[in-house]
Amino acid sequence: MYNWTSVIGAVIAIISLFMIVFLIVVSFFIEVTSSYLGIVIYIILPIFLILGLILIPIGMVRKRRRMRRQEEAGLPRWPRVDLNLKQHRNAFSVFVISSTAFLFLSAVGTYEAFHFTESVEFCGNICHNVMHPEYITYQNSAHARVPCVDCHVGSGADWYVRSKLSGLYQVYSVLFKKYPKPIPTPITDLRPAQETCERCHWPEQFYAPKLRTEKHYLADENNTEWDIILKMKIGSEYHALGLEEGIHWHINPNVKIEYAADPDDREIIPWVRYTNLETGEVHTYMDEENMPDSAMIAGEKFRHMDCIDCHNRPSHEYYSPPFFTDNSLTRGDIPRELPDIKQVAMGLLYAGYEGTDSALATIEKDIREYYELMYPEIYQDQFPLIQQAITGIQEDFTQNMFPEMKAQWDVYPNHIGHINSEGCYRCHNDRHKSASGRVISKDCNLCHDILAQGNPDRLNMAGVRDSLEFIHPIDIGEAWKEFHCVDCHRYLY
């Protein structure tokens, strides 16, 4: 035991153990919480503790070999333990007690380290720059109280091991800045929705239609309000029909929908197959304007449609500028009475920026200059309204647009709907046809009925069982029927 290597190892182990215990006491009783504190307690310090413990026997072995070579050639190859000797008994007792304590602490530490690496703080805060967009959008989502691992890993040892092996490369990528910008969506590595989403969401109960009321504002001087009330056909109109009709018909357990798509983002779906599992009826649809190539359908490695094919941004949704600006106007975070504010906001939010700081500075500067030039009376007499608009638009920007990581709504499209991405129109476009002439319809009323629309003081209303034809807030004739919404709305407002 009396050698410098063992002594140094013992000192490192004792200091590490003392610091672990001290920091645990601090975190529990003084309520100090920090992601970095967790890394120090459960990852960094245990590494030093184990390193110190390893040095102790290494030093002992080295000294024993040296003793055998130099002065005690007759020394036995292995050490003797004689419990009849008091010195041996004391050493043995110290070894047993310390080993038991170490195993106990290791069990507790391993358990805590496991939970720490599974925590939201670990996933979102440790890699600040890389995961900042995902962490912010997660906090603003409907799943903000669902731990990241419940969706990204789920239960079971096999997926836990997969996630940790994948995490090793992610750590390497972060340390050496090898990660791409933006971070690709891991669509091919996600666990099936039946093993994650459906642990909470029960498909057999997606029956009742849902009323959805939206407020929009035009980019004109008065920020004219345009409302629309939709009856979303989540399931069948009659509860007894279950999943036989409505949007969630796609996951009816008696129906199997398969498709072939662009493997990178699944934005292009040229091939779809419908199978009725009860009757055996099968229909295969192909996009007449975008026929699938042989590699896409070779080997029949098709995707079986599940929740994630539509709900692809359940916890990390990047809203488009018109959407989050309309919400802020409705809440009053951006004052509606400020003329042209919707138009000014859109012009600023659709501009490209290299970083968040420059974006926020430009937003403040340009809004001030615009109203000082165009509305000097308002700039002079109602400047607090202008400052409120600046603050609201800046806050919206920081919650939805992340130029450092090149992350925003058009990079991560949401497949729910059809305004800012192809969404439903990836299949429902009147171009997917079967050999027998069946067509995957583009009819809007398959998914929803418009019950009311228009300006609040001149709202067009439909009967309870009727539906209005869509009226575009700006007169564009019949163009909205001929093109997909995203053709204009991807970069227009």
C-alpha cells in the first residue's frame, strides 16, 4: 500500500467521494438545481473516483513486482491473507467495509445517473447551441410535461441501448462541431408510434368532431380581422361508427395504409397502397405527375402509415410568421390598433438573418424608422404602442426562428393541414389514381366543414349540418382551387 501511485489514487478517490457527497447534500437540502451540477455529480466525479480506485491496486502490483526483483526474490507470487494476524484482519475489514460502501454508492449513483441522462434538463440544456431550438419549441408544445425519452426512447432495454449508442456519436459531433445545420429530423430512427404515442393516446376513442375557431389578420392598414370556424372531422359523425370515417380513419385497425416516399423527408409520396384487412380488398394508387422510380418501390420496403406521418411535429413545432403573429395580435401582445403592423411584421420576419442578435436589432430599428416616417403622429403620441409591438415581434422571433441553427417553419414542415407545407396534399391531390380509376380526393370537406367565415361584423354562417365553400380573404378568383395553398403561403402572408 505504501507507494506513491496507490497514495495518489487513494487521495483522488477520497476527494472525489467527499465532493460527490457534499454536492448531493447541497442539491437536496439547499435546493440548488443545475444541469451542469448533475453532470459533475453523476458523471464527472464518479469517473475520477473510479480512476483513483484503479490506481490503488496498480500501485500495489507495481511495488510488489519491484520488491520481488530487487530485494525479496523469495516473495510469493500472490499475497497471503491470514486472518489470524491482527494486521491482516484489520486490512481485510477495511477492504470489505469500503467495498460494500462503494458498491452501495455505485448502485445509488448509477440509478441517479440513469435518471439524470433521461431528464429533460439533460436533453435540452447540456448542448445549448445545438438543442436550443428543439428545447424552446418543446416547452411551448402540448407535450411540455412529457419527458423527451418517453417519445424518443420509450420503454424497454433494447431501445435504451440504441439511444445511448446513438448518443455517443452525438456527443462526438457536439464536441468537435461535426453536426449539420439544421439538425436533420431522425424520421428513420424513431420508434413506431404504437409503442410511444399510443401509450397515452387511445386511437379507438378518436371519434367526436372538433370545433376549431381561428382568427387571422390581413396585411393591410387596418390589420383587418378574418375569422374562420371549422368542424374538424376527427372521427365519425356518429360515435357508434368509431374509426370508419373521419381523419383518423387512416389508422383504423381494420385498414392498412402503406406508402413509398422520398426517404429523406417523406415530403413526396408517389405511391400508396390501401388494404382492407377484413375483406382483403387492395387498391394501389400512383401519382400520375410524379411516378415512383424503381428504387423507391424495390423490395417492398414500404412505410406503414401511423400517427407520426401526419403528427410529425407533436413536440417541436416551428410556427410560421403569419401564424404566430396572428396569435400575438389576438392575445394583444402586438397591438392591433397600430396601423400596418401585420404587414411590417411579415416583412421583417420573412427576411433572412445570420443571428438572433442582429435580427432583434433590425426588428427594433426598422419598426421605429417605419412609424417615424409613415406615421409621425403615432410615433410622437403613442410610442408605447410601437414599443409593445417591437417587444411582441421580438419575443415571437426568439420562440420560433433560430438562425444560428437555420431552424424554422420551412425547414421543419408540419404535415397537419396544408397551408405552410404539402401536408395532406402529399396524397390527397386528385393525382393519385389506381388502375381501376379510383382517386385519392382533394375534397376539403373530407377533413372539415366550414361553419363560418369572414369579417366578425359580416360573418357568413352555415347551418349545423351544412358547409360553406371556402372564400379567400383576398380575391384571387378560382386560383385557390387550382393550386395548393403552400404554393403561395410558404413565403407569402
